[in-house]
Amino acid sequence: MKGLDTNAVVRFLVRDDEKQAQAVRKLLVDAEKKGDSFFIPIAVTLETIWVLSSVYECSKSEIVQALEGLLVLSVLALEEHERVANLCRIALTHDADLPDLLIGLTSHDRGCITTLTFDKTAARSELFTLIQ
């Protein structure tokens, strides 16, 4: 198995460089034919969220849709696959940013009763408690 870096994932998703997007697509198609897969570390998922939001100004729903697309590709092995799937399920019903929700979910899944924060928007989620 080989890992994919953020720039490869982003090129595949946004296709702003068609040559690079096609190169990634070819890698994925070839891997699928061979029964191989590519690993996407959770740090790449988080950085992809940030790049799509900050650089490409994608909406939360567009980013969730992109993540859902990655999750269903059998040739991709996302680290924390179930947590990313949970993020997609709850993202549009919470005001918090996607990275904050991922942090809250991670803490929750590791047994924390809450994640303490100064972020008032994140604190509106049941995953967080506002530090007073």
C-alpha cells in the first residue's frame, strides 16, 4: 500500500490542474484493477478540509460531499474511516467548523465526556464545553 499526500487528493477532487488530476485518477483506476489501495492519513483529511475551505472557498456541504466521495472509493483506505463518516453525518447539523467537529469526535471516541474550548460556535455542539 502507498499513501496519498494532500496535494494528490486535492488535485483529484478539484481538478484545477487537469494533467495532475488525470494522473491521480489513473493511479486509482490501476490500483483498483490490481486490488491495491491507497492510504489517506487523518492529517491529510484534515489538511484537505482546510485547503478546500481556505484556498478553494468550498462550502461546508461541498466539503462533506467531497469527503463522502472519498469514503465510498474502495481503492482508498482513510485512516479513521468511521470517524470521518461520522463527521459527514453530523457536519451539516452543527454550526462548528469541520476541523473542530473532527477534534470533538476524536476526543469523544477516545472516551472524553467533552472537549473544552474557548470557541463559542464549537461550544454549541454537544461535543464541546465552553471554558468560562
